[in-house]
Amino acid sequence: MGSLLTAQEVAEMLNLSVDTVWRYTRQKKIPVMELGKKQYRYEKEAVLAALTAGKIPAEDLPVKEESFGYAKQGEYTYEDYVRIPEEPGYRFEVLEGMLIREPSPTTHHQRVVFALSRQLADFFEGFDPEGELFIAPLDVTLTSRNVVQPDILFISGSRRSIMRPERIDGPCDLVVEVMSPSNRRKDRLRKLEIYRRAGVPHYWLVDPEENILEAFVLRDERYVLIVVSGPGDRFAHPDFPGLDLDLAKVFYRPEYE
């Protein structure tokens, strides 16, 4: 057997987009080895043989495509989403039928997620012991055309029926998004609106660059900002009595960064 390549490496070798490689894989124009769920590898010699056999149209080779081959942008559903192979260094969501492909989060982003989730887990263990707290990656289907992966989410004990083995099917009680420079507009505008329409009662936005946590509550079908806190502030939330977040620990950044 020859060398095994990822979809990214095949794309670079053929000067194609990764999306085109996925489309050719689905159309069986290039051979693929399935190593596990959503784990694919390509044998270099077999791919080159398919190329010389004319299975890949010659006119496609110099072109870097940006569209995905599983559905038209604006028409993606959960069924299309689950067929997309994993791509190292990226994660995916579907927002109003649009497939969103973003770089994996940074080290500091994950540090903030972990620190906040630890404090929330300790609180909810006493506040709602039948509920469950999760962190990304975990798919949440709000509609067939909205598949999100919140950084942190909580499901109350009374709403455990929305939990499926492979995903959460319905609005969570609390969604927390930790913003990155690449997704600030998406989290603050697009996803806020999607969560509002889905009926997510609590939406929190965490900004690691400004060291600010904003807590929104859904009232009369609108999000109302009720808490804005940072390091040194006391975080008091009327719907979560007793929750005392140490935001200095949440936003801690080592000196070497």
C-alpha cells in the first residue's frame, strides 16, 4: 500500500478545494479508505491512477472551488451536515441552511470555555442535579436548517427528553458562546437571532478579548441584556440564585501569551 493522505493533502496535491475532494469522494470518482466514523484516507497512487484514467474532469483540476458538493448554499439540512467528513483544523455549523466552516478554536478560547464550564458544572450540580452540562463539540439541532455547536450548553432535568445519543434535538435552557475574532459577528448577530427564534431562554456571550460576559434573557420573544460583568465584578443573575462566578479565573491569561 502507498502513502495515505487526508482530504486536505489530496486537495493540495491536485490544486483543488477540500470541498471538491469531498464531492469527488461522494461521486466515487476517487477511491477512499474509511478508517472509522467520518475518518477517511486516500492512497496517493490510487488517486493519481483515477486522475490518469480520466475520472476527474481535466477542466476541474486548475480551479479552486469554494462551494460544497452536498447541497446548495442556503439549502443545507442536518442530513447533509452529517455526511460531511471531518476536516482537521476546522469545524462546521449550519445556520439558516448555510454551511459555515470555521477554524478550530484557539488555546485561550478553550481555556476560557474550560474555566467557565467548571464553575457552571459545580453550580448546576446543586441547583438542578438532574440537568446536564455539555461543552463543544456536540450538535444541537434547532430546526432541520439550523445545526449549531455551542461552546457550553445546559439542559435542565425537566427537559432531558430533547437529548439523543448523537445530538441535542431542541433548544437548550442555557447556551454560552465564547467569541473569537473570526466569529464575533456570527455569535452576536446571526446566532443570537437563531437562538431567539428557537426559544432558548438564556444566551450568554463571552468576549475573551474584552474580558466581558454578557447574559441575555428571553422576555416577550426578545433578548434583554440583564448582566454585564468582568473580572472584579460580582456576577448576580436573578434566574440562577447563588451563582457566583469568579470571572478573574474565567478570563485568566498566562503571562507567556
